[in-house]
Amino acid sequence: MSADDILKSLHPLEVKVLLHYGSNDIFDANRIQEDVGLNLGQCNQAVSWLAAKALIVEHERHHRTLYEITELGESLAADGTPEERILAHVSRNGPAELPRIAEALQLESRDVGSSFGALSREGVLEMNGAKQVSVASGTPSERMRRIRVLLDRARGGKGIAAERLTQSEREAISGISKKRGSAGAAFRVVERDEVTYRLTEAGLGVQERLQAAGITGEEIGALTPQMLKDGSWRGVSFRAYNIHVPPTRMVPGHRNPYCEYLDRVKDKLVSLGFEEFDGPIVETEFWNSDALFMPQFHSARDIHDVYYVKQPTHARGIEEPYLGQVAETHENGWRTGSSGWGYRFDRDFTRRLILRSQGTVMSARTLPRARIPGKYFGTLRCFRYDQVDATHLSDFYQTEGIVLGESVNLRTLLGFLQMFAEELAGATEVKYVPGYFPFTEPSVEVHIKHPVLGWFELGGSGIFRPEVTEPLGIKVPVLAWGLGIDRMALMNLGIDDLRELFSTNIESVRLRRGN
């Protein structure tokens, strides 16, 4: 591109930046905000465009990790962490059962359970013979003291740089911070590159030409009806009009490639004799987790960071006899031959309304009406706290399935997983590794290798435990899987970022179709 072409192609934002700095100036987006008066988005745009034209170049780059306090963290700093509040409550009021503590402090039952577990391991609290929480040492643990110092240090939105933390502080903050799904953590982990720039020789040359031409960056880019009406166009300068801009390309319409892929997956499963199921996005904790034998106070639920419904907060009721049978299974194993989890099932918590966090909820809902033998599947939208990146979305699709029958076994399951990985995802390298899920035993994860992203998990599977099937009326083996169909499409369509599946950029969709 010639110097004249570069001059004509400059946006007013680029012009303002070029005219403001000299050969010895070092600047970044934040400094441009202060010096030129642009907002941060405009600064980032100008820097990106100028760097692409080689008019500025990187001077230095530093990678930084920051811990930023979240809204939850501010609340914990002001009101106390669940651990601090539980310790204070028991110290002040004496021994009490976990549900009573949750009720008194207005905390979620699972938060009370996980907090007690941590304090019990550290010797701060203990469970007495009456199944009541009582004081052991009575003094906060070293970890609790460090967390309190970190919360107070970050109050008011102050970020904490990782390099300023001691090793023990890093260990403490790692337990209360997240990169993805930070809404449920006290701190969010933010990793960023701080980059400074300087003008290149080409940039300085363009700067001289701008000054000679009298271009200031304040030129008007469009003639409006109002300007014609009031005559204000006579007193302003206009940007040069580029008659060489190519016209809009006309292309025919097509179906979205991802929608076509979903139909192919459904057609394949239907051809194998599967029946499709579907259900509501808003679910109860009962069907989303309790019916799947996930204990209400167990850390296993941490992998299912859910969105709670604000209004109404609870369903009116849960179907019987399933509520009673599932509750007894949690408490003492009911008639399954299991000893259960050994805690008092919270029948109020189980009615809590959430957005479906996993497709397996529909497998649980299907079991009471399933035929034996039978095969069922669904393509279900799910929601979890997650930091969006190339392989994670905060709302996503799973293909969920169950197969019921006297003769089904692990070998049958592995055959289905191979079909999904090789025939539907199109992977050539597949591996199966042992996994853990509270509702299946054995449990298997299937991983595939993407040519760009490398190995990643496609999903989990296993054979439902009797604690899941028998309270819902099924006494034969049930194979179950929940696979990320978005990730299957990632491999099948030859892309390397999940966000491209849901892009609003029609050009990227056309490129995937080769138009």
C-alpha cells in the first residue's frame, strides 16, 4: 500500500493517535485514554488498526495475573464467610445440627456442609455423638485468617497482583477464585498482557504528511440530512471518499451448518431405534441432581455451578412416590442395598428452581415411563457458570442418551461411545479413561484429539447406579451418557472455536460453507 493509500485509509481515531505522539513517546491504551480523550474501546481499535498498518510497533509486553474481588467477595468481606459465620454461631449458641445452622444463618445447605467439612479437617469444628456440630479448637484456622486478610485487602474493587502474594496466600486464594464461573467465587482470576507501543519510521512519515495536509482527525465522515437542512456542512471538513471500495457481494441463503449437523446426529440415532425426549429448561434441584444420587451437601455438586431462578424460587411440589423414595435412598439407601449418604434429606432445598445444568436430568425424568428394553436420546440446552473460550460456553448443548435392557453392559456402552467419537464427531484419535460421577458406576470419559486444540473431553458416561434407577421404578441395567454435541461439531465441521458455532457474523458462516 502506497503512502497516499495509507493516508486515505486512516480512520479519525488513528489520525488523532498519530498526531499526538512523537518519536520518543511510549504509550498504551490507558495512556491514550488520558492524552487523547478516547474511551477504552476506541483506544483498542486505534491501536489494533495502526499495528496492522505497521505504523506503530510493540515496545514492551508484560503478562500479569490479577485476582479481582467479585460481588460475592465484597459480600463475604462485609458479612463474613460461611466458615466464619458458622464458627461464630456454634461458639455463641452451642452445638447444632447442620440444617438448623443453615436455617439460622440463612445459608444454602450445601455451603454449610462444605464449610463444616473444611473446618472439621482443620480441627476447628467436630461432629458430636448426637450428630451436632460442636467446637473443637474454637479458633480460626490459618487458612481462614489468610482468606480474611485477602478479602479485606481487596475490598472496594482493588485487584491483587499474583506476584505480590506469598506462597501461603496463593494457596489460600486458589481455593476461593475461579477463571471460569467466577460469579460463584470470591475472586475472579484475570490474566492479561500489558503492552506498550511506539511509532515506527513509517508512522512518523505518515504523521508528517498528515500535518502537511492539515488533517486533524476531526473531519466529518458522513453528510447528514440535518447538515443539508441547516447549512452546517459549509463550515466543516470532510474525509476523502474512497471510490475503490468493492461493492457488496451477493450470495444465496443457506441453512446454518450447525443446525444441519444437529439434524444429522438426530437422524443417525433415530435410524438406530432411539426415541427422542425433551423437557423444560427450568428444572428443580430434585430432577437436576437429587434424583441422580448427587448428595445435597457434597462437593461433587461444585462441578454443576447453576443459575438459580429469581422468581418463583421453588416448585410447588415433587411427584410421589419418587420424592419419598429418592429421599430415603439418600438417607439410608431405601431398598437398593446401599447405605445411602447418611444425612437428613432437605425436602425444601430439593424444590429449588434452577436452569438445567446437565442433560442427564431428562434421563432421570424419562426412567419412570421408559419401556424395557428401550433406547432414548435428546439434544438439550444446558446452562452453567463458565468463562467463555474456545472449548467452553456458559450455555451449551448436550446429546444425552440412555439404553435399558437385561443384557446391556459396559461393552455395549463403549460401542455407542465409539460411534459418537468416530462416526458423528469424525475423530481419528479416541481414548477412554475412567471417570467419576455420583450417579454411574463404572464411569467412563471419552476424549478426542482435535488437530489444533489437541485432546479434550467429549463427555461422560457410565451405567446408572441402583440408587438412581430403582427409586424411579427401573430394575435393569441402564447405560447413560452426556456428550458435548457442540464439541462434536467443533471436530466435524473443522473449526477450532466453539463461539464460531453461534457467531452473528454471517461471513464466518458462509466461509464454513465455502461460499
